[in-house]
Amino acid sequence: MTTSYEPKHLLAPGTVVTGKWHGKKYKLERLLGAGANGQVYLATSGRAVCALKIGTEAAELQGEANVLASLDGKERGRGRPPFLLDVDDFPLNGRTLPFYAMRYVPGIPVRSYLRRRGTQWIGVIGHRLLERLAELHEAGWVFSDLKNDNVLVHEYGRVELVDYGGATAMGRAVRQFTEIHDRGYWSAGSRTADPGYDWFAFAVLWLHATDAKRLIQLSRTRLPQDRGVDDLMKLVRTNPKLRPIEAWMEKALHGQFRDTRAALKEWRLAHRAQEARAGSHIPGWMTGMLALSAALCLTLAAVWLFG
């Protein structure tokens, strides 16, 4: 497990980073966050907006860039803007630091979004998040550190994963995780990267987003040898927001889907059934969802390419 990272020297807003090899200039606007292996800034290059990650270890950052590049390969032809925009180095105080520029994702964490807009958006957000995970898995990667802070939600439930520092090639030991979302912590499987690792964390994400107090209390009071999926399922069954999708949650926690596309299909069916039982509709659940997503992405692409 990678430990937290506290930057010793933050770069001031207004700092201009100039790439050593490609020559592109980026003006740092503000710090977005600091992870285990670097700092992420909101930056501008001309009129284009991006997120710039600056690290200390070139190999670490190159690994993340490789994940984003492989996703771009899968996305090519779908009309979406690229994830990875630039990879380079820049000099700072006698050192050469690696960085990469990536697509900036506006939004707020899942839990905050549900508080503002309501838990009826779980179906939409979950659908779009599973789509992102399916694309990642099909490219040969597992996200591994799936949690509230690493899933940002924008208008109409548009979702993006952020902080690919923990992304791990299939079959390898996961590079980065958060205990409460880790299936090994709950004695539910190994820490080997496979799609089931992300399904487990995805299920715990909804417990955390809708029932954080009881989940955290459970994690602190149960002894390691006693923790298990049964404990998590008790929370699901007594959570009115998740009880309607109990069967789906149990399959996710046990890693019982054929693949992530199958998990996505079952998620969609489970929420359709829930809507039918409730006699209500989730705002924007199916009608216009794909068209809106495509329009937003094409707009972002135009801003980057022609801005």
C-alpha cells in the first residue's frame, strides 16, 4: 500500500511550467490535490484548461501516463477528447521533474453530489462509472483505488475517474488502495489486480456514499479475523437506498460477474426494476443520456484542439 504524500514545496499560482522536450507552456492556477506520488494543479495552456500532475519519480509518473495512453487507444474513434495531453520534464531548483498534462475533470465527489442532488442519482452515476471501469478493464488495467475522492461527478451525473496513481496491470499486485474499500481488508479475496477487485470497491463506494457512519464504525469495531462480506451485506439489507439492489451488491462483493460489461447490464436491469416498483423515474436516466455525454465530450475536444 502506498503511503500518503505531503509535498514539501508547493508551486505558487502563476508559476509557468515549460516542457523541456515539447516546449509547451502551462500556467499553474491552483493546487487541486496531492497524492502518493505527486501534486496535481489546475493549469492553462493558452485558452485550454487541463490538469497537470508533477511528480518526483519519472518511472512512477510514466506508468500513470501509460494507463491514460492505453485508454486513449481504446477511445479513439468514439468522439471523446483524449485523457493524456502531454508528457514532459521541466527544471526546478536544479532538479528535473517529470510531469504530464491530462484532461481536466470538473465535478465533486460522489457523496457530495448525492447530498446536493439526491440518492435517486445512484443509478445514473453507477451506470456511467461502470462504463468507465469496463473501458479500463478492457484496456488491461484495474483502477484499484476506487473511492469517493477518486470519482468526480459533474452536471447530469457525468462521471470521471481521477488519480490513476494506483492503476495496476491485470494479474499484478495492486499498487495502491484504501483499506475500507479493499477486499483483502474484508477477507473477501486477494490483492491481485482483476476486475473483481474494482467491483468490490464499487459496491463499498455506495455504502460509504449513503451510510458512511455505520460503515466506518463497522470497520473499526470488527477484528480483522472476523470482518467479512456478511458484515457488509448486513449494512446493505438495512439500508433503504441499497436494499432494492441487494442481489447486485452481493454479486459485486463476491466477484461473481462474468465481466464488467455483464455487471453493467445487471446494474441497469436492477435499477429499471427498482424504478418500476417505485413507480418513479430517475432524472435523465436513459432519455438523452448518451447524446448529452457525447455533446459535452465533443465540446471539450473542440476547446482543447482549437482553443
